[in-house]
Amino acid sequence: MYLTKEAKEEIFEKHGNSKNDTGSAEGQIALFTYRINHLTEHLKKNRKDFNTERSLVKLVGKRRSLLDYLTKKDITRYRAIVKELGLRK
């Protein structure tokens, strides 16, 4: 699989509080962003893969809802994660 346990731990360690902190909004947003980038590259090669396209849209929606939650909860954390991941609205 493209996402190993070590890769997940690295993402959570970099963006969350620790490698075991899988529940933080920043860690989940970073993980979703990694998966979205991977699926986007896959869809560039396989245009007719509609199942992957659907899962990509669902992931983008999940990430968007987490970003909205973070905006309401703490705007500075939102701005930090958007800047760090290079996201834009």
C-alpha cells in the first residue's frame, strides 16, 4: 500500500502533537491532504476511474469540514495548518 504505518506516524508527528496523536484536527487534515495528493496523481493517469474520483471528492469534503471546524474553534491553528500545507480556500 502507498501509505505505510511509518509514513502515517511521520505525518502525525510532524503536524500533530506526537506520532500517537491521531485525533488532532491538524494531523487528520495533513493525512487527508497526503491521500488527496496521491489520488489526484492516480486520476491524472487513469481518467475513467470513477470510484477513485468519488472517494477523492469524499476526502476533499471531509478535509473541508475539518478545516471549517478549525476555523470556528481556533483561527490561528487554522491559518497555521493552511500555510504549512499550502492549502487555499
